[in-house]
Amino acid sequence: MSPRGEDALIIPALEPAGPRRSRQERAVIVTDLLSGTICLSTREGPGPWKGFKAFEQESPVASFPELYEGHAGILERERGEHGRKCVGTLCSYVPVELIHSFGVIPVRIWGRPENVDISDALLQPFICPPVRQLMALGMEGRYEFLDGIVHCYTCDATCGLYNIWVRNLKPGFSHMVSLPYVDIDEARAYAVAELEALVDALESLTRQGFSPESLGRSIALYNEARSLSREVYRLKAGGFRADYLDIHYMNLCAQVLPVETFLPRLEEFVEELPRRGRGSGGRARLLLSGSVINDDSLLAFIEQRGGEIVADDTCLGLRLLGDAIPDREPLESVASYYLGRTPCASRADFPSRKRYILETVGAFEVDAVIFVHQKFCDAHLSDHPFLKRVLDDAGIPSTRLELEGVGFDGQVRTRIESFFEMLEAR
Amino acid sequence: MSGEGRTTKRLKANAALRQIIEDFYADAHRAKAEGRPVGWIPPMNGLIELFYSMDIHPVFPENWAPICAAIGTSVENFARAESRGYSTDLCGYFRNNVGYALDGIDEENQPLGGMPAPDFLISFGAGCVPTMKTFQVLCDHFDVPVFRADLPQVAIEDIREHHIRYGVTQIKRLIGFLEEITGNRFDIDRLSRAVAYTDEACRLWDAIMDTRRARPAPFSAAEIGIMFVMVTRHGTRVAVDFLREVLEEVTGKVDRGEGVIPNERIRLFWDNIPLWYNMRLFNYFEKWDAVVVAETYTSAWTMRMDPDRPLESIAYKSLTSYPMVSCVSLNKRVELIKRAVSDYGIDGAILHSNRSCKPISMGQMDIQRVLLEELSVPSVMFDGDHMDASRFSMAQFQARIDAFMEMLLQRA
């Protein structure tokens, strides 16, 4: 019965991933999901899962960047060939397992730093770049393929975006979940009621009834994906050669692909990393903190300049990889997962932010922290002086970059260079 | 008419209001001096009724900030916040309150004696991110007990029984916390009376706002300061008695046909928070015989409470006050504005694109379009900030408003 901030923090597990399901097992799970078959009886043999290319191919699957770049085509195929619906999500707190359990693909959506000005018709310039970029893409019709949109209230800007999106782009389906902020028994009961409301909405969308068994199977797939993703972080932290861009694209794929399409490549990646061998080491081990960081060139520049990003505190990475959701009372388990997961800046109080940052710094042996803030992001801007003080007290140097939505500019580049010069001089 | 500085107020009730404001802060200092615990709490929720029913004096940083802006001390508080590393892109309420709490609280000559240091804090999840974060900074800074709670953000049209039920469970937790901190006992009958006062205050508020349907309107947005009692004295007789006085005065004006200005020709709607440092701006429209007769912000108090279900009532109030005026419930807000246009005979709308408040500013383009396309009501938007005068250009405001008012006059 203690508030969220006083509870034990869920920090990224550094233990090896648990037992994995075979591709065939996963295929059976997905096929059952789509066909409405409840029983998980046919785990052996080829089964009725043919047609899922991701499971059939024996040749190496595409790289994460390739998968990400091609995700629109993959989704289109899922829609066309399998009649699956796709629902856009604005935030990592949307319970994707629940959406997936109805055979619907949850697709996290975001923008690009192009043609952002067209969002001026609906949003003021003092709204953060990620929200304006996403609105711009929506206005361009790039997300017309979606069957709807689901949001979970986190920050003011995305809440406004959700409402403006629904009013103007008129998706056929829309729903907002409002999760509690404290992790107590009553909050869990309330969260379950919120999830039940989402279930009702998904039943209307799909004209299918809710199946706890189906949700259990979706949970199993997401558990596996999160477990393997944690393993990737663990391997990189252990010195195996991987660029953070690899991990970044892994994270992006986790958000936009059907989980069953994502898993085979993820499994290969986990197997491949130890074969790459260890890097030479000696680079400053960094933690990246911010909200949505989708600028490849910035990430690449930091590592090219001599840093090694081993951990993150963003809306795409480690924080999303909480412990496995237990295999019982699925709605309650999903509610507990999202309430117990390391909270984002828009949902966390200072003690839990402090604990996550310090524990991650310790667990990943981080030498320095780079805050990458989106301009006008109230949550991260409010946290920063506190977190900087926490890091100063711990003797961990940090710097702050601010992105204005047009890629990283000369000023940001100079700041990074100065930071590395300072680190090298230490 | 320069349109700068403090407003010219006309309601006689303003004299009583000044006393109420002084008393509110004096009561807080008296409580502190007498050793009664003072709690700082977020605004626009049902905690206030609970506090007053338990003889606890609430302090609202968000009410304190506009006073600082009106008097001018916000500039010093902004500088204090900035020196602590807080971005100037953050909300002005946040910067003022954090600057004051961290480095200004011991300074002498604060307006109304300042806010006495808290003995405990109530910290919500959500409400709006800057308010939530303000309290997190305060929780970190003051070494006092903290009650953490939830304020789930739900569009008003989506509020269901489980939301109310959850609100009630949290209020019950809070009651336990307050009893322990203060030693005062909770009494449901006293809460019921407090809720009845709020219900009556809201009824009077609606009646007062309704008088502005009259032509000429008996008062303008320049008198929006009367809202002070809705923010700080809900749950008490003070609000009810004051609002009765106001109602009597404005009804008398309507009966006598006394308007804000003698020859009212244009009736305006105002969207978003006023510029607290420049309330006289509302008088700027008078040179075109125009009056601001309705606002979004004042509709946050259009609600009813049920004294027979006091816990549910304050839970419902907590859930609705903020979404009523923000983008949490954009459809509801648009609906409210459409109704205001019809009820108040609005000729044009002024939208303050408020850099300090994203939740209220988001959706303003939608509002403009609805006004024009569905109601044929033109509108103009100007850039400003409800707290930070450096983010408002009078010259740009005048350029935009002058052209807009000329256009409205031609339509009239």
C-alpha cells in the first residue's frame, strides 16, 4: 500500500534470457490467435502456421534497419493477405498485448523531421517536435492505412495530439486509456477497469469476443520479445560488438512490427552478437536520457565520436522491457505490468527517476549521461535540474542536448564534442 | 486607452474581494503561527472541501502565481528558477512557484506575506504535467510528509463509475493521512455541508455568468478575479456570501440596463487564461464599443455537487474541473464554446495562444474552424503567455486586434 515512488524499482534485468520458444511454437501461438483456436495442442510439426513468412524462411531474415524501413509493406501484407487490422499507438503505455490478443497489430506511430510546418494548421509552434512531426505525417495521409488509434494518457502534448488527431483525421476507431500513477491495490482494480473498457472497444472493432487464453498467448510472445531485447542490452553491456544504432532499430522494430515477425530476427540477433566478439573497450560508456529520440545521425555521431551508448532512459528502450508478465489472471497481470514498469518522466516522481538513473548507471557501469531533450518537453525539462544534481552528487558527468525537430545541428554537435573533450581530459 | 497595466474594475464587489484575498493569505499565516499544519495542494479539485471540513487551511501555489504576476514579483521568481537550471520554456506557474519555493520564500516584502512554508504536501499524478512536476520539485525541496495520489485524466464524456469509485478510494486514503497529520477528525456531515456550500457557489456562479447574456452585459472579463473564491473558498460560506453580493449587484445592473460601456456594439468570447500581469487588456476592446462577455476559463466551475453523496461529489469535481477547460476533453470544450456563442450572442472570439499552457492552447485551431465553419463567428489568435510578460508583444497584439475589430465592425 505504498505510493509508486516508494516501491521497488524494476530495473533492467541483466540475467540471461529465459528458455525460448521455437519458431514453430511461436507460429502456433500466432495462428491460434488469428484462427480463434484456443488450444495450444499442436506445438509439434509444421501445423497450420504456413503463410507466416517470418516463420517459414530458413535463410537469414532482414536486418533491423531493413525490417524497419519495410515495415509499411509488412503491415500491408498482413492486412491484405491475412485480413489483420492495424491500430496506431501514441505511447509506450498502450497495452499492446491486449490489442494483439484480438489479432490486431499494434503499430507505434511517430513522425519525421520533414514538412513539419504543415502541422501549423493544427498545432502551435511551441508544441514539442515529436508531436508536431507526427501530426504532420498524419495530415499527409501517411497513416491512413491504420484502422484506428489507441492512446494511453501520459503527457499533455500527446493527449492534445490524440484529441486533435481524432477530430481531424477521423479514424474509424479511437480509444484512450487513463492508467493510475500510484501502484496500490485500488489502483490495480481501477487499471483493470480501464483495460476492460479497452476490451469492450476492441470487441466492437473486431466483432470478436475477448479470450483470456488468447491474451495469455500474446503475453507469452511479448514476454519473449522483451526478454530477448534485454539480453541484447546485456550482451552489449558485456562488451560484445554492437552499435547502439542496431539496438535503436531493434527497438523501433519492436514497436512497429507484428511481434511474431520481430521475434525471429531478434532471436538471430541475440545468437549473432556473441559471434561478433568483443570490442576493444576503452570508450566512455554512456546512458542516453530523453523521450523519443529518432535521429539516427545523432546516435551514430555520439558513438563515432568515441562514446558507447550502453543504456538508455527513453520512450523506446530499456524502460519498456519490464519483467515477464505472469501467466495468470491475464488482465490483472497486464495492469500490474504497466503500473509496475519503470515509469517514464511524465508518470514518475523524483525518487523513482533518481532510483532508475542511479541503478542503471550502476548496473551498466555508465561513465557519463547525455540528456537528449526535445524542445518544449515539460516532463523532461522539469526533471533535468534534479537529475543533474543527482548525477553530480554521484560523480557522473552529464550534458544536455536540446533538439528542435530539424535534425541535430552544429550547436548540438559542438556540445557533444566539448563533452567528449571534457571526458577525455578527466 | 493604452490597454496596459491593471484593469479598471467597476463592480463594487471588488472591495469585498480585496478583503477576501487578504483574509485568505492572513488565515494561512495565522494557521502557521498557531502551529496548525498548512498543506500546499494542487488546484481545481475536490480536496478543498475536505480541507475546510477538517479545519485545515489549504494553500494553492497555482493561485499564488497570478498574484505574483499581477504585482510583478514573478520576474524575480522566474530568475530564481532559471538560476536553478529550469528551462524558460516551462510553464510560468511552474517557474514562478519553483523559484519562490526554492529561493524566494524567505525574502521579505512578498505580496500578501507570501505562502507560508508547507507542513505537508499533496502530490498528484497528472492534472497537467507542469503542475505535477511543480509538486515533485516541492516534495524534493521541503522535508515534510507527502501524500501521493492520482488524478486520472479522462474526457468528461468518458467518465464512468469506476473512475468515481477510484476517486473515492483515494479520498478515503487522504482522510486517513490528514487525520494523522493534523489530529483533526473527519466528519462526513461537515463534508456534506462543505459540498453544499460549493454546490450553492456553483449555482450562484452560473447565475452570475448568465447575467452577461443581457445586452448590455453588466460586467466584462476584466472582473474575472471574482473567480478567486471559486479557487480558494469553495466549501465555505465566504464564497457563497460573496457570490450572492455579486449576483445582487450584477442583476441590479441588468435591471437598470447598465452595461460595462454605454454603447455596447460587439460581444466577444475569450479563450484561454488571461494575462495576469495585464488584466487591463480586457478594457482595450472598449474603443470599438466591444466587451468580452464569456470565457472558457470561467466555465471550469459549471458543475453541480450532491451533498447527499459528498465523497462522490468531490471525486467527480476532481475529475472534471481541469478537463472542462483543457484539451483532455476537446470535444466537450468545443461544445461548450458553441453553446456560449449562442447563449451570449458572440460576434467574435479572441484566442490567446498561451505559451505557458499547452493543455489549454492545444485544440485552438479546431475551435477557430468550428467557430467559422459551423457558426460563422470570426476569431483571431494572438501569441502570449499567462505569466511571462516578456512573451507578449503589445504592438503585435494591437496590430492583430485592431484589424480584427475593424472587420467585426464592418460586419456589425
